[in-house]
Amino acid sequence: MTIRHRSGCGGRPSAGLCRWGWVLLPAVLLAAVSPGMAEAQVQASDNARQITVDEAVEIALRRNPGLLQAFSAIEMAEHNRLSAYGALLPGVSASFSYSNSSTGRLDALNQGFAATSYSTRINAGYTLFDGWGRFSNLKSARLGVVEQNARYREAEFQVMQQVKQAYAAAVATRDLVAVEERRVQRQADQLEFVRQQLELGRATRSDSLRSQVDLNNAQLALLNARNNARTRTFELTEVIGSETLVGPTAEAELAVTEIPFTRDELFAIADVSAPGLQAASVAVEAAEAAVSGARSSYLPTISLNGGYGWANQEFPPSNRSWSIGLTGSYPLFNGFQRETQVFRAQATADQARQAERAARLNLSSLLDARYATAQSALAGVDLAEQNVELSEESLRVVQERYQLGLATILELQDAQITFTQSEIDLVSQRFDYEAAVATIEALLGRRLDQQP
């Protein structure tokens, strides 16, 4: 389709209307297309399976990929602990040999020639003393399991935070869709009224065109809001690790419940229950145990070995023998490997201490910031609710004044924009509070409604 522009439009009294036509053209096209697109968005959203926030958290704890990786780290730590326990037990091995040759060999026992030989032996060995390396390694392995469990708990609450924030975002965008739907309805009613007034000669053509622009802009905002709601639904599905599209229930809302703890009480709880801080503290203990194990290499190693065997040229072997021995070793010089090992262990321990200090500082900073954000959002919710009531009443007054011819279309537009923005601000403040509370729970490693 080709749109042709008439050069004569600019020289006529209707030039203003011509300019309005070019302004309204994209919006009119949008108004013609957007109903079908909006209906498609609604149908797509209806395909999502509705779940509660608790169900979303439960699914995520079972299926979130990052959480499953954290669980595999626990299994690896448990196998390391099993290996450390095994180092305290004796080692047992069995060996068997058989040989056959084309040329016979002299049998010293039977004074003959034999072409075959058999032997079987069982050996056992146990390290009586190696300093305290094995016990240090066992302690480090035990602490490794504790650390990985704390890491898993930290990852668990981080997933819960992500799910709650994604769920709240899905609810918030759905509420914003409702805000834009009400805006579209108001603008449609306004346009109809202005057209009636225009027929009666009580309004101007400019008022009608402005009302049409407002309606088209509202329809565009509604389409964007529905697209955002669709996007948030997919983000929620991704966070919980579901293969089917899920979304919040119709009853879900952004509930604002005041935090039942003061700032100082939250810091006290964090010192006890924060999983990130616990994992960092355990990592320090494990690193210090590794330093002790590295220093044990300066001590000698004493081992006890024994064995029992059978050997003969015929099967089953009948000649039996046993052996027992005690051995000791001490490396006088091994190319500074012991010194390097101790230095690395000490450096790792120092890094773990600094990591714990950094984790404590970061926890304090984040907890204080999120608590302040929550309190600000909570106060913002109260103010936003008041603004909604005031702006709604202001819009009603301006509408009545416009109907009486005492207000202009620009004043009515400003009142419409102010009221819509107040509703958007209310949804935004509620979401900010929900997100801050979810972050605080993730930092503390516990729900805020849980009894201490």
C-alpha cells in the first residue's frame, strides 16, 4: 500500500487537521491491529498452569539446575570423607600368578624339571604413624561435608529468593495489565463523551483528536503490559526449572506484611543462621586442618606389613610361607616439596579467613540495605495508596468540570495521567517490598514468619 501526500494540504485552513492525521495514523493502525494481538496474548497466558508461590518454591527445590549442582557437591564431599575414613584402615591385597614355558626349569625342591608354576599371596599393610596427617585429613573432610551442606542451604535460599521475586514480578505485571485495561476503558468512555459533546457543539475537533490519541496510547501501553506479563511468566517457568509454562494463580496478590524484627534483631539472627557466613566459617576450619596435615609431613612414617603365600609347580600350590615386617621412612630432602605444601596450605587458610571477613562485611551491607529498602517501600505503599485515592478523586472532579465546560481537555489529560501513574506506583512499591523481603530471607537463611 502506498500513502501519497498532497502538497496542497499545507496551504489550506485544514492544515492543522492534516498534521493531526499524520500524528494519528500510527495510533489508528494500532487500534485496528491491537485487539487481535491482545486477544492472542490473553490466550497464550491462559495456557500457563496456575500455581501458588509455595508450589513454585517446592518445584524449584526439586528441579532447579543450579540447586541440583549444589547437591552433587555434597555427594562429592561425602565420598571424600569416606576416603579419609578409609585411610585409617589397613590395606589388604591379593595376588596370583601363573606361568608356563616351552622349556622346563629346575625344581630345587623336587630335583626335577617343571614347565609350569603357580603362586598366590595375600598382603596386608597398616600405617602405624604418619604424624597426624590422616586425622587432619579426616577432620578437613568432615568439615568439607558441613561446608557443602551450608553452601547447599545458601543455594537453596537463593533459589527461593529468585522464585519469590519472579513470582512477585509475574503478579505485578498482571496487576499492571489490569491498570492499563482500566485506563483503556476510561479513555474509551472519555472519547465517546467528547464525540457526543462535539455533535452538540460543546467541544472542539481538537478535543476529539486528543481523546483519540489518548485512547490509542492507552491501547499501546496495554499491549506492552501484556507482553511484559507474558515474559515474566516464562522467566518464572525458567527459574523453577519446569518444562511446562506456569504462572501465578488468580488469587495471588502482592501482600505487604511488616517485618516482625528490628534491624539489630536481624543482624543477631544473621550471625547465627546466615548460611553464607556459616559456610565461610567452616571453610576456615577446614583450611586450618589442612595446614596441620601439611605440617605432619615433617614427621617420619612407620608402617607394618605382613603377608601369606602359596607357591608350587603344580596346582593347587602346597608350599606356604608368611612374612611380617616393620618399616619406617623419613624424607631428609624432597626438593622443598614439604615447604611448598605447607606454604600453600597456609596461603589457602589466609584466603579463607579473608573470604569469611568479606562475607561478614558483605552480609552486613546487604542486610542493612535491603532492610532500608523494605522500610522505604513499606512507607511508599502507604503514600501510594493515598495518592491513588487523591488522584482518583481529582480525576472525578476534573471530569465533572469538563462536562460543565469549566476545564480544558489538557486538564483532563493531566488528571488521567496522574491517576494512572499513581496506580502504577502502588504496584511498583508493593513489588519492591516483596523483593526486599525475599532478599532478607535469603541472607538470613530462614523465613521471616518463622519463629526464632
